[in-house]
Amino acid sequence: MVSEEKKKNSFTIIKDDSTDGHGGYGTGVISLENMSSVIVDPNEQTAYVDMDAMHGRSKVEKRVKWIHEKDQVPNGKLYWIVWVNVERNENGPFYSGVAGSEIRVDREIKRAYKSMPEHVNHMSKVLKGRIVVDHMDDLSKKLLKDFLVEFNGEMWNNSKDELKDALSK
């Protein structure tokens, strides 16, 4: 039985392409319809979908002032916003692109660090089917792997070995 929390926080999986063949308005525009955002919290050892991260409004991003220098948030707790793209092949849906973007949040001083260029670059790479997780710590990679497997084992099994290997190191 799927819990209400899991239903509410599910991946965006394979929506219809509104630009299929007609060549009209929106043709050539990047579509984020198959992308979801997973928050990995190594502090609490949890991972969960938070679609509000797509707009910079996830639970961990709210009520802080963003600073562009990491050293200005020395006591910030580490979180990862992991961009996950889902595609479909002959075997069914699979996790096609995955990239983790670091944020550091210090609730006490209401300051946080995030590199917007990094987030945008990672989102772009995910849309191209790239796997960018080498810079993540081992615990966070394990939490992400466990979450993806538990969320949908079939999508995990259909995914590229590159993803499986990268999250098993």
C-alpha cells in the first residue's frame, strides 16, 4: 500500500509532449516535465521528493537569506537538492539523469549558501541524461540510492549501470 505522503510527493513521470510534431508555440523550449527534485538530508539521514525545490521554495530553502560565498555560512547544515529526470525506453520508465547540488543552511543566523550556476548546470546535465554525483559524500549517495530503489524498484532496475555504479561507491 502506498502511503499518502508518498502519493503527495511522487516523481513527475513521463508527461505527454505538447509540442509533438506540430511545430507551433513552445517548440524547442526546454521541458522540465519529467524532472523531479529530491532533498537528501544527511543530518537526519532522510531523502524525499520536494517539488517546490524546482522553484527554490523547498522546505529547507524557506526563510533564509541566500549568500553566494560558502565560507559565509560556516556552520550551515549540508543538504543536497538532487535533480532526477525520468524517461522511458523499451523496458519502461527509468532514472535517466541524476545530479546533486549542494546547499548549506544555518537556521540560527537565517543564512544559507547555494550556487545558482551549479544548480542550473546540474539541471541541464540531468536533462541530457548525465549522472553527476561524484562530489557527493558517501552517506548522501547511499541515502539517495536507497530512496530511488525503494521509491520504484522497476525504474531503478531499468536505469543505466552508470547510475547504479556511481551511487554504490
